[in-house]
Amino acid sequence: MATQSTPGTTEVTAALEIGYVDVRSDDGTRLRAWTNDPDGTIEGPTVLLCNGLGTGPWAWPALFEPDCGVRVISWHHRGVGGSARPTDPARVGVTEFVEDGLSVMDHFGVERTVLMGWSMGVNTAFELAVHHPERVSGILAVAGVPGDTFATMLGPLRVPRLVAHLAAVNASRVLKHTGRLLSPVVNRVPVTPLTMGALTHSGFMLPVPDTALAARAVREFLATPVDWYFHLALGTSKHARVSLSNVHVPATFVAASYDVLAGARDMRTAAARMAEAEYVELRASHFVQMEQPDAVHRLLLELLERVS
């Protein structure tokens, strides 16, 4: 994978520290990559985080604890969070995200590692594992399924897969075409304690232990242009279900009982199709790693122990 870097910048917020650096993907798209270990002081294994669509580091509070014990490398998706949009706007699918992830691994000198995926990032993780098995030693799949994600939405409501897929795709198309009108409004939504209180008691998201960090994650997410976000979403919606018979590494599926974006039932059946997979279901929403950061991080550490 071709890489190119520029001097990184470091952002510090209280005890939180992130190192940023530019990386070039195979098609020349500039990615803004990041790590929770800018000074190289974390003693522990390295994990590649394939993050949720349009999200950044602040959605993972456990990664910034002093005793985290895991060096995480990741990147912002194309056109989001400082990453450039590709020259060809069509290059925003899971195939391109796999190329991006490999380019980030190459930049940081990581030959093989555990992948941690959240939401749509689970698609990226499994696609990478299928086509580049020599680079993957394990997978932690958090609130996401290995392909055909849109069909698993509205899982707790028992909506048929085809209906869920069509509804999600059509809604994304509408929001892509109306997004330019919505973005000025969305980008200006004040993220206050009152806003966070309403959001974390909405059912879509549940209460979180670190509301300040969650507010930062929400603020960063709302900065993404609506039309571009749903352009990305439509690109990833084309990713078909992955054949898990070709994945032969330890895996842990972390599902959330109240997740309306990635049904726990589909995650459970995916885990059952893998010989070395474990399935854990937590009483949480799609934002399980924000609501129960210690539990999710413990499962990551357990998976790393199994891999080692």
C-alpha cells in the first residue's frame, strides 16, 4: 500500500491526547490518520480501528484511559474529519476503505494485527480479513455485521430484511439530495448538556458515563456535510454479505440489545457461522462502546489474550 506522511499535530484535551498524520491511500486520496499513542509510550499491542461511518476518536472513551494498554491506529473516512474527498467521488465504498486501512497500517509499520470495527467499520474489518488474511490476527466486531448492513437495521422492531434495506437506502438517497439544504442547520445545532440529556434518553442512544467526551463526538459528527455523509452511506450499502467461511481468526461479536442500526439477531447468527467466534450481547444501544466503555474494552483485551 502506498503511503505518504506529513508532520503530525497533537491535540490535547485534559488527559486526552491524539496524534494526527496525513497518509496517502492507493488512489492518492489524502487521509487524516490518528493514534492514541503519539509519543510511543503505550506498552501493549497495536489494534487497527475501522471506525463507524463519519466518526472519530472521541467515540471511544476507553482508549484514553491511562491504563488503556492498547495502541490504536485509525483514520477519518474520505471527506470527513480532515480527510480529503477522492478525485473520483464514486470511490467511497468498502473496497476503498480496506485500501485506506491497509495504507494506515503500512504507515505505522504494522504488518499484522487485530482489527476493531464499529458499525459500518465491521464491514471494512471483515472485507479486509477475507482479501488480506495475512494482515489480520483477530476481529472485534462492535454493533455491526459483516456485510449487507442496511438489511439488519430496525432489528429490534422485527422489520423484514428486504423492507429494512429498501427503507434505509431510500432514506439515504433523499438525505443525500437534500443534504445541502440541511447541512447549515445541522452544523449549527448546539451540543449542550440539555442536548446530550435529550439524546441519551431518546432510546436511540442511552446514558453514557462521560457526557463531555460524548458531546465532543456528537459535535464532530454534526460537522460532516449531510449530503456527503449519505453519499458515503450509499456507497457502503452496496457491500454484500461476507462469506465467513473464509475468515479463520479469533473473533468476538459485541451486540447491543436495543440497537436499531445493527440487529443483535444478525450478529448472533454471524458469530455462529465462525468456528473461533464468541458472541456477547450487552444491554445498550448502537453506541455501546460509549455507554459501556469498560465492558467493551475488557472484551477487546480478552480477544487480544486469545490471539496471543
